[in-house]
Amino acid sequence: MHDAWWQRGAIYQIYPRSFMDAGGDGVGDLPGILARLEHLEALGVEAIWLSPFFRSPMADFGYDVADYCDVDPVFGTLADADRLIAACHERDIKVVVDWVPNHSSDRHPWFQESRAGRDSPRRDWYVWRDPAHGGGPPNNWRSSFDAVGPAWTFDEATGQYYLNSFTPQQPDLNWENPEVEAAMHDTLRFWLDRGVDGFRMDVIHKIAKDPQLRDNRDGERRRDEDWPTIHDRLRRIRAVLDEYEDRMMVGEVYLYDLERLLEYLNSGDQLHLAHNFAFLHLPWDAAAFRRGIEDFTALSSERAWPAWFLGNHDHQRLATRHGPAQARAGMLLVTTLRGTPFVYQGDELGLPDAVVPPERVVDVDGRDPERAPMPWEPGPGAGFTTGEPWLPLVADADRLCVAAQAADAGSMLALTCRLLALRREREVLRHGEQAMLHEVPAGVLAYVRELGGERVLVAINFTGAPAVVPLGGGAALVLSTDAARAPGEALDGALALGPHEGVVAELGRSGILRRP
């Protein structure tokens, strides 16, 4: 059975500043990623997603883009990007680039022209408005960053406000202007022509807003994002990608309403994938995850394909949110569900958040702890840099580093490698049917993946106490998050689960579950 590359294996997010520093300045770069491709190859990822490496003043660490078609010198050069893309392709690893369409940097030439005067030819490339009656911002829209406040910045020179959904250094592009849309499409073609395989589209739901800029009101549809015009805009973006062969677009659609989220997927001609933030924010509770998975499935058309993730560069790491054992179980969950798993760098090591003292804080929204550099080997700089790391390393980096875990068959790294290998080996885990099981003990999440008579049971104990899942017929253990359990263990009549343990078991053709 054929499946698209973006449906097969894990997509691994690299935050370039923190992955590997080849230059010795304490900041990760593209040559550093190139130097560590063996790790990604050994891990068995299908693709890498690179957070922004474009030219930027770094007010939001690359999400404020000053040139969409060049590499910031802190990360390297365009030639470095070309070499990285080619080297990944030689290893059958696809490359996904982070595209930031909602806003540019205030240093972008487009915005410099736009703010030069009210009569500037590019004035309407951004969202400018007069102050409200009596003064103040034009409406009540707020920045996505609490520390920023209103989503408007007053420009003394021209006497108007410009919209910034994030920081004042990130003015929103005006997607109501066809010239802006065409120019942004061209930035996609620039990277598609260089061979990238897809795009992660930053806050893509923000590129469609109420053109009348009316206030947000409680109980009504938000007017500063997810406006109905988003869907035709996405279809036109998809048409750009479809000019090229076998390309993919995944959207950061930060909506908790699954019905609205599925509107980006169900027609099959918009996004290929959409990050599910409702899933990310679920409490560590089996019933909550069961409902979240079932609700997404129930609302999905045949064309929709899920994307599962439990961490990224903007959110506290799972090992810190819930614990190390839960991080192991979470990795088993996202890699065995029907859909595409996304893995954030360091989660294959079970990294916790780093402790960042007040004098080292650099991010406006408190996201430094999950962006700490990758520990590669014991010693100063943890193999990440020969200089001073731009952020502190995680505690216990010598024990958690790649080199230490690679030598430990029971490590989180070893578990992740086994899970991704299992997904490659077992067609049933890639596109088999999925049925959630309800007749299991409270606190246990269980589902069966089935394809052509092959039946695999996945069971995860979300509690801190042992649990037993009764089985009818024979079964055998394939993999457990508990490194002490060996594959092939016979499960006759019952599957015993330790606290926060997850397992994959072979049910066989006749094995059935029975009520506890």
C-alpha cells in the first residue's frame, strides 16, 4: 500500500540555535546540523523541520523575518542551506522549512517602505489605521504575547497605528492585498526551487482577519484570526506547492475547537497536516486522551490525516510537565497512533526544561527553558559548542546526553529508536485501522491497529499504580517502555502494566480482549 512520505515516519523538529554549534560562538547553525546528520539517520526520522534560519534581527529569534530568501549570518549562508538540503536527501531525509507568513520583521525592506509615509506604494502591504475616536489603538485586539499587551503600535512619524499580533518588531502583513499574497507565494517558490520538501506554516490561521477590524467580543467568533477567507487563501498556497512534485504543508493552527481545526484538513485541498494543540494541552489522563483522539477521528473526513505531538519549542517539555516515565509513554503514544508523529529535538532523550536564571532570560514569552541546547557528549559545552552556550544546558547533561544514552540499551534514546524502527517495519502502524478500546481498567488508554489480519494492541497506563488489562486468547509483548521487559514475553490471559508503562503487543489473528 502506498503512503505519502509525510505519512510514513516521524518529522523531527530542529531549533537551529540550540541543535549544534559548528562555529564556536555558542549559537547553533546550519553547518552544525550537517555535522549531526548521523544522529538523525540512526534515529530513523522521515524528515526534519527547521525552525526559521532566515535573516532576522532576532527580536523573536527568527520568527521576525527581514529577508525570506536568505540565511542569517548567525546560522550560515545560502550555500550552507543548499549543502544541508542535499546531504539530507542523500540520506533519504526530507527537509521542511518554517515559513512565517503572518508578519515580517520591522526591518524588512517592505515594512521600511511601508512606514516611510502614508503615500508609500507599499503602505497597504501592512495593516495601518488611524487612532480610535478619542485616541488609542483602533480596536481591542491583543498580542499573542501577554507581556506585549495591545496588538497595535503607534508610529509617530505618520500618526497611525500598525498591527502586530506578536511583538512591535513583527508587523502583520496585509493578506487582503493581492500583491502581498503574490510576493509571499514567491518566497515559497524560492525554497521549493532549492529543493525543500515542505513547509511548516507558522500561525497560519492568523493570515485571515476581519477586514473591517471590528473588536473581539466574548461569545463571538474571534476577528483577529481564523476568518473564513483563510480557506481559499490556503487553497491558493496549496496550488503553489502543487506546481512541484511531492511537497507538503503542515500548519500551526492554534485552535482548540477541533471542528474548526478540521476545516483546514477535511476538504483535502488545503493543509496536508495541522498541529493539534488541543491534544498537546490535554491533562495526563487516559479518559481525556481517549476523548481527544476519538473526537478528532469522528470529525475527520477520509481526506484528513492526523498529526500528533506532545512538545515543541514553545511549550514546556513533557518530562517537566508530567515526568520522565510519562515522557517515555508519550513517545510510544505519538509514534503508534494512526497519523504522523512530530518529535521535538531532545524529546528523544527525555530532556527536561533547563533552569534559566533571571539574568540569562532572553525570550519575551518565557520559552527559554524548552529551548536549551542539545547535550551531545559529557564535558564543558556538552558537545554542543566550544564556546559559551547562548542558553544554559539542562541539569545532568552528562547523563542525558546523546553519547551516554546511545551506550544504554534502556535509555529514552534507545526506546525512541526502537519505536521508530517498529513503525518502519510494521505497515499496520503506518496505515492500519485504529479502534479505541473502552472495556479496559480506568486509567488505561488502549487501542488496536489492524491491517490485513495483523492486529497490534497498544496499551498505556496513565496512573501511578499497576493495572491489568484482561486478554482473551494469546498475545506476545513486542515492546515496552519498561526496559526490563523483554520482547516476546507471552501474555496469556492478561497484560500487566506497571505505573505509567506503555506497551505494544501482538494480538495475533484470534486474540481478543475481554471485559475486566
